[in-house]
Amino acid sequence: MTGVYPPAPRLPLLTAAEARDVVRHLFLLEQLDLSPRGAAAGQLASELARRLPAE
């Protein structure tokens, strides 16, 4: 399979510190939003947190 990258500038990957901030914000969203969307945010935060390296 071959592919072509878009000509627009590509965004850099998140640093570990930025990813940890994302996880913290998602956990906060889970606590504040009692809808299924908040629960989904908590699930995503858990999955991301497992992928982050230990400090």
C-alpha cells in the first residue's frame, strides 16, 4: 500500500508532558460531564494514560 502525505504542513507529535495534560483534562471532563460523552472521555483518558511512559 502506498500513500501520499498532504502538502499542508504536518503537525508535530505531542510531547509526553503535553499528553499528560490531555489526560488530566479528559479526566476532569469525565467528572464534570455526567453524560455518556463524559464517560467516553474518561475511557479515552485511561487508554492514553496506559500508553504514556512512566516519568
